[in-house]
Amino acid sequence: MCQMSLILLLGIMFLSWGIVVEAEYAKYKDPKQPVGARIKDLMSRMTLQEKIAQMIQIDRIVASPNILKTYSIGSVLSGGGSTPLPEATAFDWVNMINGFQNGSLSSRLGIPMIYGIDAVHGHNNVYNATIFPHNIGLGATRDPELVKRIGAATALEVRATGIPYVFAPCIAVCRDPRWGRCYESYSEDHKLVEIMTDIILGLQGDPPTNSRKGVPYVGKKKNVAACAKHFVGDGGTTKGIDENNTVIDRHGLLSIHMPAYADSVIKHVSTVMVSYSSWNGQKMHANHELITGFLKGTLKFKGFVISDWEGIDRITSPPHANYSYSVLSGILAGIDMVMVPLNYTEFIDDLSYLVKNDNIPMDRIDDAVRRILVVKFSMGLFENPLADLSLVNELGSQAHRDLAREAVRKSLVLLKNGKNGTNPLLPLPKKASKILVAGTHIDNLGYQCGGWTITWQGFSGNNYTRGTTILGAIKAAVDPSTKVIFQADPDSNFLKANKFEYAIVVVGEAPYAETAGDSMDLEMLDPGPAIINNVCAAVKCVVIVISGRPIVIEPYISSIDALVAAWLPGTEGEGITDVIFGDYGFTGKLSRTWFKSVDQLPMNVGDAHYDPLFPFDFGLETKPASGIVARTTSAAVVESRYLLSTVVVIILNLYFTVIQVLAKLTPFKPLVLKM
């Protein structure tokens, strides 16, 4: 009898254990299940509050493990300059992010959050990271294979700090250099911008050949989810005013500003960020026709659409004047994840109210959450939610600095070499009795890097990250017997008292970002003009311009022997000396038209009134003195990519025409909340 009781008891125990195991099994946690089945299972378990929370991205300054656990927040970001500590190491970043992630994993359903950061020219927020040239310089290289390698290197440095998501690349087509974000654009020419979307393949990895169109793809733990921004037309605003109105017809929008998005979707970009700007008076954050109709419908984009920082607030003027209306308009337009980034409870309350009162259909919420989960599953976040320390040595590695140095070399554009086109000054001899180095930008790493470096607006000086200034690079490059005299702003008496064989003058713009960089005069930082006039009147001089766009140079050009556009080269100043001293030849070509006067603006290649100082695609070439051959992309390859982009534009125009006809037959009528 006792034996029978024991057997019965054991049987009940095993049965109970099986029931518990069965109860604990969740299909969405099973990596053997198809992604679609996992998402369906997870969404069936989620409450409305949990779904809305997945649509929220908050800044790290308001985040905590407990908040992520309590609210099941979908994403966290670092805004420009938002770091765990001053001069934070990769270890500091990993520990902070894992702390947040452990909060998410301890929530009811354990949905991992996704951490995002601006990495627009390398891992630019982070101390000791490699800072690559800004996009305007990369456009001058005409080398999509190079930017793909830069994307892969950036991904490694971002992953080294435990971050799996970057708000890059910017694929704006800057049509007016007065725009404060022009340096974030590869070119005024959409065809050049299109081929540079290969950076997405570097960031995310090469997708399998049989991948479904528009479905996000992130290859491995060394890759990151990318974000094409800012959708759409942000580079075409009137007078280049940031966040302003782009006045252009549909054909122009589709032909100039949209093609790079088609390329990005083809390359399986994971996310798309919406622009603050308007199109013909309608805020892009509220544009259902383009976000839902065109991006998600026509282009078949399957990732998620994210707002810009407090982007939905700016649907109204002034911002946040009617927040419920802004939430309604933005979500109905097709925004899936909202960068709140501070007052998340207000967003939760307003969106919950709108859904419960049938102002926003549940289908729209489910669509948003499904897209967010597609990205999270595609990047393996459910299987590998926590960062590890295996990649910390990738941050600022020598291999990445060598790559950045190569990018600097290829980005330099030689605009003048010899007065009256004779007696070229470049390349400079490394061996000379005495040379002068001068200018506002010759010994300032922050100026070299520009905005979006360590802080949002950039910095001045040499103490906030690691790199090589142009002055340091010159001293390292010249012969030991050459005497290098540094005088930032030499006066005439100093110049007369010394016999210099030649002078290197480095001038340009101070750092800026976004609206702070809008400029109606595009003048260089004082006393740059005076330095040029004084030095170049007394000594043979090469002037190197450090700027995020073409600036006023025409009044001074006659006195200059050689002129180099170096853009915003980043931390590796030796890339400049590699070329001016002849180890490599100049190969860069202008990715932007260089104007004579700001009165000509806007002026772009192909315009009827085109009368530039230096035209688009201009750039003198020199041969390397040492016989080193610089690596370049085949002209035939670039030309074939240009032809392909033209075909894409034609197809998009046909698509758009059909969409417009269908829209007239069944027009979309957005719901309006009366307040």
C-alpha cells in the first residue's frame, strides 16, 4: 500500500511539473519558432499599456531600471552629448546600458529595450572614438565602398559600448549651403547621395541575396540597426532655414529628395526618421500620404518609422500647444516610435485616451508595435539582449583611425594650385629651412571635427577627445631639419622679420549643429580673412579651409597660391598632411557647388543661372610624389550606379502617379480631435 502511494505521489509530481513547464513555455521566447509566429504570440499577451510603451523612446537622463521595468518602455536614447560620465569608457557605457536592459528584462513580459544614439561620423558622442569626416567630405570621395567600410567600423565602435542602434545615415539632399545641417548631406546631387547609402550595408551587414524587399536586416552582433533620415525633403527648405518649409512639386520631391529612401529600403534599412520640416506647408510628422502611403505602401518599408526629438510636439506652432492633437496626427500619419524623450507619462495618457475613445484604431497601434518587434527580433535582441565586453578594444582602434585617415585623404578637394594656373605649390617639400603654420583652425581638434562631436554643438580645443591636429600632423610629417614656426595670427612685422619658404594657413567655420548653424552670410570665422591677406601677401601660401559647406572665399582667392577644401575631417589630421606633402595625390571632387557670392543662392548644378566659382564635380588632381597609388572606386562602377538611380526615379514617378489617382478615388480622411 505504501509502495502504491509513493508511485501515485511521484506520478502527480511529474504531472504537475509538466503542467508548470507547459505554462511557462512562451512561443515568442523560442528562437526555433518563425519570427512572425513569435511576434503574433507576444502581441497576443500584451496589454494596451504595454503596446503603447513599446512605441516610446526616452532619453537616458530620465531613464532608470525601475522605470523600464514598470512601464515596459520600448527604447532609450542618448541625445547629443548625453553620456553616463564625462570621458566615459566603453566599460562605463556597457554597464549603464545593461543596467537599463536588466530593468526591461524584469518587466512582466521581459521585452528587451533598444538603445539608440547619434553616430553620424563615427561614434561621435563617445570619448576616444574615431571621428570620421562628416558626410559632405565623404561625398567628395565619390567612393561608396569606402563609406561601407566606415559604416562597418562605426558599427564596431558603437557595439563596443553596448549600443545596437544608430540614428544614421543622414541622406538629405542639401540644396542650399545656408542650411545648418548641410555637412550632414553627402551632396546637392541626389545620385551621389543614393550611391552613398551603401553605408547602410556597412552598419547593418550584407543581407542574404534572397531577402524580402523592405524587411529590416541586421547581420550579427558586430552590426547595428541603421536609420535613414530625415524623411523627406529636409535639405530643400526655403533659404536653407532648418526645420522650415520645402516648397516643391511632387515630381521635384520624388526626383530629388526621395530616391535615396528607395535605395535605403532596398538595402533593408531598419528604421526611418521623420523630418521636422514641412512639405508645401504640411508638417512631415503629420503627413499620412508620404509616411504611410508612400514609404510603407509604395516602397514596401517593413521596419519602423521614428519621430525626431520631440518631433510630434512641433506639429503645432508653437510646439506642444495642443499635444493631444499632435499625438493624434503623428500616430495616424504612420509614426511608430515616438522620441518623447522626457515627459513620457503625458504621451502614454494621451495616446491611451485616443485609442480608448476610438480616435485612433487599434490596428494602427498593432501595426506600430509589430514593426518595432520586427526590428528587435531581426537584430537578435531577444536572444542577446545584454551587451558584453568582448568588443571594448574596438573603440578608437588603430585600424579605424587608419581608415579615417584614408577617408580624409580622399575627401580633400584641391581648388587652386599656383597663381594664374602656373608654378604649382603643391605638393609641398617636407624639407625646408623654415616654414610658417598659422590660422584659427590649425591647432584645434574640436574645430577640425565640427558639430555632433562629444557634444551636440561640438567643442573648441584639444582636450575633449583623442586625435591629431593639423599642426601636430605637420610637425610629424616634415623633415626633422625643417623648422616649424606656429603663429596663429601673425602680424606684418613678424612676417617681415622671418624668411619663410612657404606658409600653411588653416581657417574656416567654428563648430555648429542644426539651427545654430543656419547662416545667411557664410563667412569664415574671424580673423580668418585678415590672416589670409597678411600671410599670403608676404609668403607663398596654401590655404586649407575647414568648413561644413562652401563659404565666402572669392574675395581672397587671388592672393592665395594653393587652396584646399578639407571640410570637417575629424580626428585624423595626418590625412591632410599625407596629401599636401605628396605621399598621396589629390583625388577629391566637389560634392557641392562653390558659389561666388551668397546672393547667388540657392544655386545647384543644372540650374539655368549656374555661374559658380568652382562647379560641382570640380577638383584638381596631383600625382603622389612617392609613387603610392591611392585606392579609388572605379569610375565605371560609379557611373553604372548613377544610371541605376535614374531608372529608380522614373519608376518612383510612375508609382506616385498611380498612388495619386487611387487617392483621388478613395481619399484618406484623417480623424480630427476637437479640443
